[in-house]
Amino acid sequence: MAAIDKTYVNNWEDWKEITDWMKSFERVLQNGSILIGENFLYYPDATKEEIESWLKEQKEIPVMNTSWSMDYFFIRECPIEAVQNRMKSVYSKESYEEIKNGTSEYDKFVRPVGGKHLKLIKKPKYYKPSKFLWNGKIRKDRFVVDIELPNGDYSWYYDEIDYWSMPYELIAGGFMSSADVYCKTHKALIRKILKWNLPIGTKVKASHFRFQGGYCEYVIKK
């Protein structure tokens, strides 16, 4: 299941009904992220006159641009016919029915067991723990961290909640493929990685400008 991208409407009534429903929608998800409908809307405060004027110029206008997590709740909860028709046109009948019936991979999702230890499996030719000194004091320094899940699946980092998502996990917020981590020492970086509760077998790559000729690579262990 992927995000449907933009949803278009061709009349004020549909635009108003969808906008009002989205403004009232908010869910706190299991991982602590908050899915807010209004965040996906285009011009949520536009007036009827503005929308109708826009529709005179174009046959259809975009009302929202949604994520896969928002689409899930559309299928499960949204009573608006135009939205349900859009879901049915984008997703397969099988996917739509599984979500509607609560039997989809999203409904069956359980986060894999996280490991408690890191094993170093690769280090650069020149390896020096990060201790950035300024005016005689150790300051936080920047690392760039990437992960690879055991089965090769994707994962995205959500900075607002300091969290790596798993496939088929409902989640909200802005995401990146890498995490910028600021720590005073390399040991602090290791503690940070372990707090992410990543699945056993996950590979973790940490890059830093002090590392010459590569990066540090770890694997998550029990």
C-alpha cells in the first residue's frame, strides 16, 4: 500500500465536506506519532468564493495529498462517498477489503523484538571516538546514521519522535532515510542507537567526518 498522492474535486460541496472531515480528524498512533488530518489539506481556510473561482479556471482542483497511514483511516472510517470512491480506484479490491475488514498487514503489524547489544563489524582505517572540544569543554558532535533491516526492507527515521519505522507500521510526521545524531562521544552514540530498539539483525552504519576511508558498521544483537 502506498500513498495515493493528490485527491481532486470538481465542486465546492465535495471540497467543503472533505475539508471539514479532515479538520476534525486526529489520532495518536501506537508509536506515539500524531496523525492530523488538516496537515494533508491544500488551502484549508479557503472561502467558497475562492474555491469556486478556482474551479472556473480548472475542471478539478486538489483538496489534499495524503500518506498511506491516512489512507488506511479513510478506508476504515471516512463516510464521504467521494473519498471512498477514490480509495477504491487507487487500491486493489483485495487491499481495500482487507483494510475495511481489519485483516490487512497494517492490522496484523507487531514490531519485531529489539536487540540490547551492538557488535562492531567494520570500522574505518582511521578510527577515533568523537570528542569535539571547544573552549576546553566537550561539545556534541554530528553523526549520520543509516540502518538496514534484517530482511532488506526499508525503514524511515522520524525526527520528531526519534523513531525508525517498520514496514506496515502506521505512523505520522516528516521522515528521512538517515538520522542526524548529535552526541558528545562515540559511546553516547552507541547508547542512542540502542534506545531505538531496532530489530535483532539490523545493520547500523554511522558516518562521521573524523572517519577516514569509510564508516563504522554495527549489527544489533540480543
